[in-house]
Amino acid sequence: MTRRTPLLIALAAALSIPPGYAADAPTGSATAQSGRDERKPVDPDRRRVVRRTEEDEDRAQTALEIARELGISADDARPERQRESTLFGKRLILGGEVSAAMRGRGRYDLDESDKDLDGAAEAKLEAIWLPAESMAVFASAKAFGETSRSRAGARTKRNAEVALDELWLLKTGLFDTPLAVQAGRQRLRDRREWWWDDSMEAVRVHYFGSDLTAFAGVGRKTATFSTEGPLDAEDRGLLNVFGHMDWEWNKRQHLELFALRQNDRSRGYAIGDIVVRNRADARDADLTWIGVRARGCIKPKFPRRLCYWSDVARVSGSEREFALDPFDADNDIVDRIERRTVRGQAYDVGVSLELPFDPEPVLTLGRARGSGDRAGTPGRDGAFRQTGLHRNDGKYRGLSRFRYYGEVLRPDLSNIVIDTAAIGVPVGDAFWVETIWHRYRQPVADDRIAGSPVDTDPDGIHDDLGEEIDVVLSYRPPTRWEFEMTGGAFRAGHAFGNSAGRWAGSLELKLDYNF
């Protein structure tokens, strides 16, 4: 079997279903947001997604609508008409996407030698089965292949993967109320992916009201359900208890509450324990996150439209970190254990202003800050850390998602201040150009940047990390195709010592076909 075989099998299976078509095809989440509020639904015969805007938000009601909202991302542009068949005499709707991407990266070590080129292809198949009027089963699987070539040493790596993303059962109308229960492998989604965007085995209870939606649940990752390999060590034994509430208190004005409790039930280690190096879990934590989000759009006299967001969060709890020293070729030994309490805060606020002149450009200004751990507080860590379920992937008013903390630096919001300015320009209804600038600083100078793939560490003395400029081009014609190009360039600041002023960059091209 070649590395392309899983992709071809998945695509052939999707296209071989009898060519019936669903009467009301998925449109992504019921709270889907388009780049421009004036976009209208197009001719259904063209099988193009109807993009609903924040001004047109409707609450899902039927089991099918709710299943689409929970299972399909708001940004997935599925066609109006999808293939439909039956399973045990009940309605079965199939869809998905095929994508190809190529990404080049250079100087991630802030030197000339670090360059690589990645090519990837993915086929994703989704199915919604409706065994009863108030019941739905959702399944999503993917086949993935990747080739990576590094110029440093001229190394080439290839890998292929087949994975089950989601498989869950939904029962709506519990006790003739707006309650629903969802059980199985499911994805927690957050429109900004600031809190979570990850799959786990879980049970959730939902409430779908006219102005209020909410859910609460418990879950954990028990396996990868993938040919790629076993579950990561840090995910083993990690129990998640979570909740979310979204109240539309006024038209297009939302107030959201988030809560997450993570309890690491892994065994832990004692000093002197010998652990397998590639299976070691060097950190155990019991942490609780509480946060609130305000978001919405208003229409003042100037500018033409103003949209805003504000996330505020606090994390607290305790953690243990195990210092591991080499023992032999394959194992480490636990040298010491550090215990500390955790108390951290973060915020992320911004506005997008749609300016009242052609071609209606959108100016976005924002600031995000995650607290750092100040010296002189032994046994206490004041650094905010994100949930580990997050992706920090979203959009302002454009068409495509991107890493809104920087495509190159990609930091977590921990011990960092990020100032952002962006300008987005629509070109017709199908093309969008967005330019984003970031400035990075550490509240407490440290020798690491949480979550960043940049290989060179700051010096821990200076707080100026540098700046970055990104460009996002997106084209979504009235067909099943989508095109994206994302580029970024990061310039190191004084915190990188002798590497200050050097650049790291990336460029990614992506092509999607929806079915």
C-alpha cells in the first residue's frame, strides 16, 4: 500500500454512494459567520453553501440541524446538495472534503540553515444517520498523507494516517424539553478556538433555548483511534469536566461563560523511578479555568459596522513537574519533583471596524496578554497557561481562518503581550486580502516562549521578542473549491541576543474541494 492509497480509498467510497441528494444539506454550524454580512444565499442548483452571518444567527432545532452544528465546523463550506442514501431504511447523508497543502518554512532557528518543505493531502468523510426523528448519529473519518523534506542534511520523511475523528450519538427533546444528550467520541468547538478545539470520548448534556444555549459534560482521551500511534503521554489519565453557556442578551450581542476542570489521574513518579524516555509524562496538573467572553456587532453612524470581542480568563490549581535525567540509551531517571500552586490571568480584546468607503475595508485592532511568573515567589507560578485543547485559530471579518497570534511565532498566551493591527480588504464577494501585524513582549523576561515552534530561545534578560507581519489571501468562488495562501515573516527582537534582527518565515498554499 502506498501512502496515497488511504486517500484514494476514502474518496472512492464517498463518491460511490448512490447519487441521491439531501434536500437540506449541511451549512456548517448554525452560528456560521461569513466574511461580509451582505452575502446572500446563491442558487441552490449550484450546490453552494448558504453562508449565514452573525446577523442571521438561528438556533438549531431538529436533530439533523443540531448534529450539523455540533459535528461540522462553521467554516466548512459544504455544498447545498449532498449525497444521500439509506441505512437500515433510515436517512443517511454523506459529505466531506478533499484538501491538498504545501508549506515552506525557513530560518526557524534564526539562522540560514533551517529550511524545510512539507506537502500534505487529506480526504475527510462525514456521515449523518437519522435512525429516529429525535436522534442522530454522526461519524467523521480521515485519511492523511504527508511528505516532509529538510534541507539541513537533506532528510525526507513520509507518513500516512487513517483516523476516526468523531463517532457519537445525539438524542434531542429529552423529556419534551430543549435538552439533548451527546455521547461518544466528539469534538469540543469554540468559535475562536481559544478555549478548545479537540476530540475526546465524552458525554455532554445540551440546552438549546431561543436566546440561550449551554452544555456541560465530562470526557477524556482514551486512545488516538489512529494508525499514527499511541496516545501522547501527557493526555493519558487526564479527565476533563467542562461547561459553556452562550446568552444572546440583545440582537447580535452575546455573553458567554466557559469553565474547564482538568484532573490528571496518571500514576505519577517518585524520585529514583526509571521511566521510558519516549513515554515519560514530565508534568501532572490539577487545574481549573474560568472565563467570560463578550462578542457582537453594532451599527453606529461611524464606522459602518463595529464588531468586538473580549475574552477574560483565570487559571488556578496545582502541578507537579518531574525533572528527568538520562539513565541509559532508552530510559530516564526521576531526579527531583517540583510542586507549586498555579494562579494566572489572561485577556484578549479587540475591535473590527468596517470603514464606510469602497471597497469597505475592515480595520482590526487588538491586544492579548497572558500573565507571567515573577521571581521571588517560590512554590507559586503566576503564569497563565492555555487549556491544551486550544488552537488559537480564527478570523476577524474575512473568509479564512489563520493563526491570530502569528503564523510563524505561534505562541500560546502565556507570559506574553501581543499587540495586533490588521487591515482586510474584500475584492468582490469571493476574494479577501488580509494583512496582520503583531508586536510581542514578555511581561516577565524568560528563556522560553510557550507553544512556539521557533527553535531559538530568548535570553531571559530582555523582554522584547520582536514583531511579525502575516498576509492571508482567500478565494471562495461559487463552486465547491476553496483556495488559501498564508505567509508570515517574524523578526527577532532584543530578547534573542545575537540573533536579534534576523528573520524567520513561512508560506502555505491550500486547496480544498467540498462534497
